[in-house]
Amino acid sequence: MPVETDVLVIGCGIAGAMTALRLAQDRQREVLVITRTATPKESNTRYAQGGIVGRGDEDSADLLAGDILAAGAGLSLPSAVRILAEEGPRLVQRLLVDKGDVPFDRDASGELSCTREGGHSVPRVLHVGDATGLAIQRALIARLRERPNVTLCTNSTAVDLITSSHHARNPLSIYQPITCHGAYVLDREEGVVLPFLARATVLATGGLGRIYRHTTNPEGARGDGLAMAYRAGARVVNAEYIQFHPTTLAVPGADNFLISEAVRGEGGRLFTPDGRHFMDQYAPHWGDLAPRDVVARAIHHEMISHGYPRVFLDLASYMDGNHIRKRFPTIYATCLKAGIDITAEPIPVVPAAHYFCGGVLVNEWGRSTIKGLYAVGEVSCTGVHGANRLASTSLLEGMVWGDRAGRDVAARDDLQQVAEEEVPPWEEVGDSGLADPVLVYRDRRTIQNIMWYYVGLARSTRRLARALRDLNHLWETIDSFYRATRLSDDMIGLRNMAHAAWVVTRSAWHNRHSRGAHYREDAQEADFASLYDSDPQGASPLDEPWV
Ligand code: SIN
């Protein structure tokens, strides 16, 4: 028997939760939120350390928009940026600060404390220590649980979207515009796949950092939403723009733990192993607080040209130990566990894959190019982030577009619930038992290595050609593996990773120009400097050797 609801939200981070909360205001409407994890608190959102953009002193929507556009390297969509810059800080104030259930840090006089991060011209990032995402996530889930018309369904993995052209029993449906009617969902506890039918379906599945060998992202960031939307025929754009975070912990076994940009925002500086400060050479105007792509490539360049295995981020010389422990409790504790006392010594760091700037193309209300399908948060591409996202705007975008998508779905009357009998039940094709975990692990590792070495921070035609060839070959193996085994969350993830990796690589291959987070060593033309030239002094953060 299919499950029926008004709105199906797939994913439960800030964007999905915001959509559900907005829709749940109408008590007649049933909202079903599914997540593949065992608890709705687990999502990319909960790992966001740095913070969320608010409105700083001497700040304005114009100033914020200017910073986002400058970081985006000429590829941000101005109308989308304007929406974010105007609505975002207002929503943060109204829905997070004023409600009082997110304990943002305040100064001695009780005023909200704002940090400055890379690419921001004023301090405007609100934070809860260094675990801002977790605090927001907790508050939103608690609010969702209070809504009688919201059902939270854990341990439920979406397998594929249900679309008219792929799944309808009527063969003439292929002549109609593609319409989404929900998703096939694996109940991980029962081991069955059921159609979940909805008038509107909202993808809020987060990013795809796990297609890379080194990433700040949690295990679930495997491109599920992107792969499902792509298979269903949605338009995907800007997939080559993978943002690498400049500073993740470089200690064996610590698994690229994020060292927040706020550490540099509070005065931390980057040094080579022989004690040379290098960021002024790459970005004279911004120094250590240049946009992320510039800092990540500067570190990469230092590592490659001098053979350093890592560089160092020194906070201890610039901030008192007690203050460090208070301001960065999670980073302090995690580093200490890994043998680094950040109050006394510099932190060894390397860049790692962090954020997907591209995604499922959506309009200003979160509508994708498939009728009835919305995408919000990291899985989507609103155009805000362009070629490189400005720090601490991801939670903000998730909030604004989550809210907007909710409002849009609520106002529509052209989305119909599909009749149950029009959708075929799921057909299990695999018959040879559960997938061998060794093979799943090995295939996953192969994807991650291909992406890390050939589609990483610095790309070239030869590396991308190798990646495409290897991914095509691997795809045949994974596809037959998927079809031969019983469906499991691991197999769904593996197939999605292979698809997502291929989408990213193909976009990178087609784009022969370096811009923002997509850097090609053999770029056809290398003069996007003027696009960065928007800081007040006119100096460009895109200095040698990156142009
Ligand atoms: C950070 O704290 O550096 C990450 C925040 C973000 O990705 O915007």
C-alpha cells in the first residue's frame, strides 16, 4: 500500500525543516518528512560550525549582496543574491534570535556577538560557540515535533523520485511535462520499498562531499538528491563548483575535522611549516580572510610547490587560552583528543571538499524544472553562490529558500495528488542477496580517489579525461552490482555517489575556464580577475599565481 501525504520533504536539515514548519502552519495539511538517518538531528546542518549571517553593525543588504557577488566570482545570480541579502538576516532575527531557543553568543552587554569571516567586509556572523548548526538544528526539530500535522519518519531512504514519464502506467504520459508525484522509499527497518505519494515533493538532501576522499561532510553527504533529480530529468547546473574548505585538521585518524573559518575570523593566521606567513602574497587586500577558493588554492600551491604535507593555522599567538576554550569548545576538544593543544600550538591543516555550490536548478521559490518537485538547501542551485560560496551563507540560504518553498507550495492549487492505481509498486530486481560490504567499500573508495586526484582543487584536461574514463568504466560495474543485489541503503548510496561524481566531472570537463572553485591548471583563458575586483579598495583577491 502506498503512503499518501500532501507534501513529502526528503531530508531534515535546516532547509527541509524550514519548509515543513512553514507548511505545517495550515493544520489541514499533512507534511511527511523523511530522513535516512536514525535521528532527525543528524544532517549536514548539525556540523556547521562557523555560524549564520545576520545583520552586523554598519551593515546593510547592499553590503552583504556585494560580498556574496564578489565571492561568487561573477557567477552569482544578482536577483537571487538580493533575495538572500534582504530576507535572510530578517528571518534569522525573527525565527532564530527572537524566538529565543537558539542560544546565540552575546557580549558582556548582552548584544549579539558577530564574527567576521573570509570575504565579509564587516563582522556579521552570528554563532553558538563553534557548534551553531547543531544549536539551530535542535531548535527546529523540537518545533517540528510540536506540530501535530508533521510526521517525522527516520530510517527511510528515498530510492528514486516517482515521475509521470518514468513510472505512470499510462504510456502516453511521456508526452506531458515531467511531473513528480513523490518517491519510492526504502524502509530500512522492514526492508521494503513503498511508493510515498505527494502533491509536492521537496528535496532537502544536502550535499555530496563524500564523493571525495577528504571532506568535512558527514557520511550521508553522498549526492542522493542530486542523483535522483538528475535521473528524473531535472536540470542541474554549476556542478563543477565544489568548494574546498581551506582548513581541516591534518592529523592521521582525525578525518578532516573542520577547523572553522571563524578561527581566522578571530585572528588566526596561516603559516608554512617553516614559519612563513603567506596569505598576503596571494590576496594583499584580504590576507587570511580572502574568499575560500583563494585561500584553499594558496595552501594547495604552497604544499605542491614546496612539498609541504600540510600548513599551520596559529590561533594561540593571537588569542588568550581561556577565550579560545570558550569560543571554540568543539574544535579545542577535538584537536586535544588528536594530540594538538590549540591554546599552545598551531593547528596542522589541509583543504578538503566542503560544499556543493551547484545543484538542482531552482527559481526564487525553490521550484525545479520538474513540476511538483522543489529543491532547497545544498542540493539546490538558486544561483546565490555562483562559483564560490561566501562563508556562513549556507544555513542562511537553506532558511530563506526552505521558507520560500513552503510558502509557494502552500499557495498553489495546480498540483494534484496522483491516483494510487496510476503508480506501479516497486519491483525488486536484485535476487542475489545483500551486497558484499567489501565490494561496496572498495567501489566507494575508488570513486573518492578518482574525484580527489582528478577532479579536486586543481584540475586539468588530462586528469578530467582520466576521471571520465574511469567513472564510465566503474559505472558499468556498479550498475550491474546494483541490479543484482537486494536493495539496501549502502547500495542506494553507492549508485548515487557514482551518478553524482559523473555529473560533477562532466561539468568540470565541459568548463574550460577557471573561475571560483573550478580551477583548471590548463585553463583556456585566465583572466577573470576583473570579476573579483569588487572590494572597496579596488584590489583583487585573485592575485598571482591564480590568474
Ligand atoms: C566554517 O565554519 O568555516 C564553515 C561554515 C561555512 O561553511 O559557511
